[in-house]
Amino acid sequence: MKRTTAAFAIGFLAASALTDAKALSGTELYKACRQKDLSAGGLSCTAYVRGFVDGMTLGYLTGKKSPLLYCPPLDGIAADQARLLVQKYLRDHPESLHLEAGNLAAEALTEAFPCPPRSD
């Protein structure tokens, strides 16, 4: 338990340092995601992406009345899988790295888990 708490604290502090009171860019997130899993940058990447997945899943569950773009698997998404998806998207779209990381993470997850067309 203490190790998990310490790892979370390190990741949170690293993410806070990365943001520097402005929106996290794709470049900053990609730099963190390229670091080893247990490094401060690696932990901040995983924590950021995990929180982002949780937020998108909550949006999916509460926003079913509008056209859906993101449809997560019923059994969820592991943090490691989400991290790899976001990292691959960032690597494959270097022209977008100046944009906010949240927008890029949303694009990555929406591309990986698109919703089927609605037939209402």
C-alpha cells in the first residue's frame, strides 16, 4: 500500500511539474510516456492516461443521449493498454504534439474504440 501511494505521489508531482500551470501538451505527454514504466515520467503518463480513461468512461455512461464517439469495451481498459494506445497515437501524429494532451488522448481512445453507428 505504501509503495502504491508513493508511486502515485511521485507520478502526480511529475505530472504537476510537467504542466507548469498551463495545459499539458502532446509533446510533454509523449516525453513522459516514452520513459520507463516505474520512472517518475512513466508513472505520470500512466496516471494521466488512467484518469483520462476513467473520465471518458464516465462521459460515456452519462452521455448516452447524444451521438457517441467513444465506446469502451465492456470489460474495461487496462491502464497499460490505454497508455500504449495513447503513446502510439502520439508517435504516429507528431504534427499534433503542440496541441493539448487531453484532446490527443481523446482522439487516441476514440480511434481505438469507436462506437458503431446508431440505428435509433
